[in-house]
Amino acid sequence: MKNSAVFLITFTTVVLFTVVVFSVLNLPFGWVCTLTFLGEILLIISVYRILKDDYNTHKTFEDFYEDHPISENYR
């Protein structure tokens, strides 16, 4: 995944976390609503950018997880 996609995900997470903090602090509805709409738009853009990312791999489901390989008695 490209660094721009990682930055976009991080920024989207910060914006949506800010919505939660603002709503707990009872800030005006206009701010919370605006940040919510901005967060939803950023989320859609993030998903689109990640799905359209030119990423190739040679791994298959037979490779399972790299950090926890399956031993032969489980197959």
C-alpha cells in the first residue's frame, strides 16, 4: 500500500476520533455534524483509494499467515 493511502487512513481515523471527542464534550452540533460528514467522505475516498491501489502479491491462501504457520497436523 502506498504511503499516501496510509496517510489518508490515519487522517480519516483522527477526524472520526475527533467527532467522538467533540460529541462527548458537548460542542455545538454544527461542528460535530460537519466533522461527521467530512469523516464519511474521507472514509469513502480511503476505501476507494485502497481498492484501486496497484498492489500485487504472489501469496495464496495456501500460504496462510506468515506470523503463525499451520503445522501439517491441522491440514
